[in-house]
Amino acid sequence: MIVTSLILSLAAQPMAKWIWYGWSCVAFLGVLYLLWSPLRSQALSRGAAFGTVYGKNLIFLVGPEGLKLITDPASVWAFHRRGAS
């Protein structure tokens, strides 16, 4: 991720900058996966309560308060479903 950002900053052509920016974003998603996947496994291994909290934090991340990937009604529904399971 850091290397692709360096190449991005050194690129002269705007299209090349966008391509390297895209690769940098993909690399960042990989880093997030490498961080969050083991944490999810640890949370689930500690019991249902920890797994539920982990899931609610993930909903908060993608909801209107975080990345805004889902709508407010969708996040309310997801919190409700997460709490019911």
C-alpha cells in the first residue's frame, strides 16, 4: 500500500496516478482484511456476546456514521437483526 502510494506520487500522467490510486485502495482493503479477520475469529471464539459486539461495530463502520455504504434504515434493521440473533 505504501509503495503504490509512492509510485502514485511520482507518476507524471494523471491516468497513471488514478491507476496507482486504485491499486493503493485495493491494497488498503487487503490490510483491513488482514487486521479484521483475525479479530473476528477471536471475538467469535470468546462467545456470542463478543461476536455480537464485533458485528455491531462492523455495521457502525459501514453505516451512515462511518463509510455511508448503507442507509440509516438499513443500519437500524441490521442492528435489530444483530441483537435478535
